Amino acid sequence: MNFFCNRETIQKCIMSAERVTGKNSSLPILNSVLIATNKDSLIIRATNLEVGVEFQIPAEIKKEGSVAVSGSLLSNILSNIPDEETITVSVIDNVCKIITKTKNITVKGLIPDDFPTIPVITNGESFTIQSQNFIQGVKSVLMSAAISDIKPEIASVYIYQKNKQLVFVATDSFRLAEKKIDYIGENISHGVIIPVKNIIEIIKVFEDLKENILFKITKTQISCKSKSAYITSRVVQGIYPDYEQIIPKNNTTEVLILKQDFINTLKLSTIFSGKFNKIQFIINPQQKKCLISTKNSDIGETESTLTVNISGEPIEISLNGKHIFDSLNVIAEDSIVIQFNGSNKPAVIRGVGDNSFIYLTMPLTK
Amino acid sequence: MINNVQLWEKTLFELEGELSRANFSTWFKNTTILKCDDGMVVVGVPNEFVKDWLQNKFHKTILRSLRNLSDNVRGLEYSVCKIEEPKGNKKSVIQSISSQSMALPLNDLYVNKEDGLNPRYTFKDFIVGSFNELAYAASQAILKKVGTNVYNPLFIYGNTGLGKTHLIQAIGNEIKTHYPNKRVYYTTSEKFSVDYINSVGQGSKAMASFKNKYRVYDLLIMDDIQFLSNKEKTQEELFHIFNELYHNNKQIIFSSDKHPNYIPALEDRLKSRFSAGMIVDIQEPEYESRLAILCAKAETQKFFPPKEIIEYLASSIQGNIRELEGLLNGIICQSELKNRNLTLNEIKPFIKNSAKPKKLLSIKEIVKVVCDFYSIEESFVYEKTRRKEILKPRQIAMFILREDFNISYPSIGEKLGGRDHTTVMHSCEKIKVEIKNDLSLMQEVDQIRAMF
């Protein structure tokens, strides 16, 4: 094999591919990325048997062939030759020679035949979404997915179609985020549950792109394809909990707050919020005041008052500060609305005037 | 003939020798044989990556090993399936937080809230025997002709633990898979009445939404209908819902532990409606069915006890399938603990508590029950009178002694006032014939039998 290509392009792909190599696998070849040629382009492939990626980049191919090289090694090399514009790579007997104007590097590779194939979905449903829309949808809910994979259904992001919208949901059973993105296109008959670790890789691959992605889904697998990248992941075979029934339709107390004021106050309060991130809210509609206090018996306590717009009944409630922060990070609006239904029912947070995002968080016990 | 688990174990053992350790553990971890039909082996793999790889790289090797072990293997396929990883090393991490934080009231992950059905109940693992074949046939007829009012409503009754819920949920699940746009709803009469009571308390809007909720379904399944007794208003609501659904050719399925006519305090108009379609009962399974059920259950648990143990279980426990399963689970647990198969003698004490004690009743006691039922003096039965009101109870007593307690004709005759055994035979024969034609007599006998 012998080829010549742009250093920056191949570096970007190798670094992306390196992320999904199997780091803890007992099979050494899973640590490597596969480099292969295809007429006038280069194919870079990596997999950890959960996710598989494949990039196609333009290159001048002088001699066809393929090789598997350690991913971390290769990305380390490429990031340390920033001055080179192009590189020439030649492979003889699985030994890879990287030649630049001033440098000569030799890397030992592995037999490419042992490199796993990446599943290609041929049947199943397909649909297309603009990459940035998809990423926005995923990023709005990602933080709410469960971390532990004891219940794989909720250590995932759930995506389904509802009317003319694509709905993204994640919950760890203490909070829940739902984001709707406008969608015009093919009907998607069943939702898909993608493990959160894998969807992070998917959005990483498409992060810098602004083009349409073609998704294909079956009961067991999802694949996403843009012009230059292909990524496929296992999906969770199961039923996502019926979350819609827990989204409250009414509220007894509604609070309108300027987001920045709220963030500033919370930042102070979290200093004392302890390991449960417990923040207490006392909301008084008559005085239009919201008292935010935290207390840590070891270090001290805070108490701050915010003047806010309140309608409904007075309420005292303790919420998880981290959960609130997570929601504020994805809300773009300047002011937010928090709705309560009593001190042991979930609180609802959303941006004022934005119906596409809704966030639920359960109160903490007193 | 070796079973799938053993076959795969041996295949893996052969393959392990041929491949490097890393290769083997990466590609063959969590694989299993899902099924083996006519030599077509389907191997379950954890994901598409493994499926692709086995297909491209190891197909021939696996097939060769399989053939070495089992002559009738013809083909090999792969299918991605959900394989439970052995638990134990996964420790619950959330626990520390959850002590402080309340969980969102999400419903149990595995019950599909929308239809209330449990996907675990399917026809695939439903054992059909002579005890339930009628009920099974009726359900199959419904599946074939959805929405045509054949057997509408279907009413299934039988004692607890005989598979009523399994059957009716399986109908729901089957319809759901074959007609995805049909709306199926499974509920129990208890849930239904709670739903009703809640809606009563919340004004007319809630009431209307309750009424509408049940009228949109194409298949309504209501379990344990006997609990509706004495709930007049709930019954009335069910009556209206029933009418609405029935007129729109929507299928309705009920289950109960009694025949509708024996459910106390059930409105006549409901009784008559329940009887309008098809009423089938599920009997207690006989020996062969019990054997089949145990074998199937053991198969799903991947546990293969010696044949004589299964046979012993099937013969010593009568009736309730749930009990059968419970005992089998107990035995599986015990043998896993001991890491070997249990012997017959070890199982016997196990069974002791569950096997139904044979009822020991003296003839006198049985006669007393019959006499009490007809409110006559016990002594009359033993006398030589042929008065009609005495004759009938006496004959019924003879019939029950013979049919249910297997007492010989001569000894029945002797104990009931020194009668000839031919008299007893005549009496039994007579009741046997009459019971077929006389409905009220049949009910009387059933009620008496219920008292033992």
C-alpha cells in the first residue's frame, strides 16, 4: 500500500476513530484502526464492537492495500507533526512508513484480515435529518440519561417520531428531559433506544459537519451516514418507559425567573449544598419572593432572596442543584419558568416561550 | 440426542482449541443456540458486529464443529438477541442517591403501559392439553376472525393457577403483533373499578374521560371478573361499555374463577351478556399435560432434571400449574445450590408440603353434608323409606360416594342402610343420566361437591 494525503484531514479522522477503538478489549486488533484504500480515497475504520465508525477521505492512492495500526499511537504521531501539510504512507509486510518532508517514521502494524467488519444495514427504516438539528436534540437531553447501565433502557437516549416532530428523551428516573425538533420526512414507525455512551460517539463524529445524515434503523442496530462518515451502533432492545403520563398537565405554583439571576444565585448556593446537591426553595407569592437556601453542617450555610414573578400557592421544596444546572445549560431563553405541583411532585422547568424543551426533576426528601 | 445447551457447549469447547484465547472470548462470549429446527441451527449473538464476524470468518469452522457433534445439522444462521449477562459484578450505584431523592413515578419498565399486557405471555410457551384445548381453540378462532363477533364475548373460567391469565394475555399479545393498528387493552376488574371510583370523585369531566377511555379499544380483556360482585355501579358502567363495544363488533374477553351464573351478586343483565358469546372452562390438567408443562418449563429455565423426577412431580401434584412451576423452581434452586441433580428421595420431602392431602372423610360425614344441603334428617337416609324427598338425597349421596370417593358399590349399599349393591348401581346410573338433562340437579350436585 502506498498513498499520499493531507495531514490535517487524516489526523482528524484518526483521532475520531481512535475514540471508538476497544480500549479494554482482550483482542489486540480492536485497539487499532484499519486503514484501507478504495480507488481514489482512503478508508479509516475502528470499532469496539458496540460502535463502529468508518471515514472516507480523499487521497492519492499509488498502490492499493490495507493495514491495521494502533489508534492511540497513530493519533499521537499525527498530532506531533503539526507543521507538515501532507504525508506519504507506504506499507510493506504490515510495517507502516510515514514519510514527510523532514521526518521518517516507522510503525509496526497488524494483519488487516483480522480486523472486524462493520455491520451495514440493508433493510429497516431510513430517515434523514440535518446533522446540527440531530445534535441539538441529543445534546438537550443527554445529561439526563442514567449513567449506570443496570437498566439499559434508561442508560440511553430514546428517539421517536410524533406528528411532525422528532422527540428526544432521556431520564435517569430522578429527572427527565424531552426535546422536540421539527421534522419533515419519512414516517418512523417505532422509536429507537440508543445507549448513551454510543450516542456520544455519534454526535462527536458529526459535530463539525453541517450536512444531512441518513439514518437507518432496525430492531438491533442503527447506522448514520453522511458524505464522508459512517457510524453504526447497537440499540437497546426493549421498551422505553411510558414517560408521557408523568409530565404534569397543570400546576399549582408557577415561578418566572431571569435565567442569569437564577444561575448566579444558584452558583453561590451550591457551595453549601453538600453531596446531595440539596437546595431549598421557599416560594412566597404574596411578597413575590423566592428564598433559596442551602445548609451544610460542616462548613456553613447561605440564604438568598430573589424577586420573581409568582402565581399560585406558596410552596416549600428541596431540589437537586445539579439537576437544575443541567437544565439551565440547555435552555437558550433569557427567562425560565418553573412549575410546581406540591412538594413531593416533580418540578417542571422550561424556557419562557419555548415549547420544544421540557425538564422534570423530582424533589429531594426533607 | 443432546440438547441445544450441551451441543453449543461442546462446539465451543472444540472451537476454543482452534482459536486464540482473545479471539475466542471476544467473539463467542454470550452466544447461545436459540433454536434448532430440522437441522437449521440459529445461534444467538449479542450484537451485529459479532453476527457479521461469525458469518464472515468462522461460519465454516462453527458448522464443521456442529456437524461433528450432531449429524443432522444442515445449516447455520445467526440472530441478534438480548442475552442476559450474568449479574453479580454490577453493583447498584444509584442506591446512595436514591435514599435522598424520590424517583419519578415511571411505571415498571417492562409493562407496556398503554395496553397493560405483559409481553411475557405468548402462545409460544402456552401448553395445550385436553384440559384447556377448548379454550385454546376458541381463542384461535377469535384470532382468525377479529371483529366478526364470533365468540363475542369470550368468557373463560377455571380455578386459580390454570393459565387463564396466560391465555387471555396471549390473545392480546398475538393480536397486537398481527394487527398493530388494533388497540388492545388488558385490565383487571379490580383496576377497572378503582378507575371508576377515582373518576366518580372528580366531576363530570373525569367521568366522561373514563367512559371514553374504554370505548376506543378494539379488544378489551378483563381479568378476574368475579371481583365485580357487590359493586353495583361498576357493574352498571361495565354493562354500558360492554354494549357499546359489542355493537361496534369489538372483541371482549373475560376471565373468572367461576361460571358467570355462580358469581354472587352479579347483575342478571351482565350474566346474560356474558353468556351470549362463548363460555369455556379450563379444567385441571391431567397427567400428560402436567408432564408437558413441566418439561417446557424446565426447558425455558435451561434445567434438565432426570426424567423420573419430572414424572414423579407430574404424578404427585395435581391441579394448579402455578404450584407445579413453584416446585420446579424450588428444585432447580436446590440443585444449583448442591451443584448436582437431586435424587428422587431428596425431592419427596419437598413435595410433601405441596401435594394436596387426600381428603379422608367418612361415609357418614359425606351423607351428613348431603342431608344438610337438602335439610333432611340424616337418619332417614339409612331407613327403608322410599319417600321422594328422601330418595333423591340418598341417590345423590350414593352417586357422590361412588364418583368422587371411589367406594365400592357393595360397601356403599352396606353403609347406607344395608342395601343391595344393584340398588346402588341403579341409583348412580340414574343420577348420571339425569344430571345431563336436568340443569338444576347439576347445579345442586356442583354445590354439594364444593362443600367437600
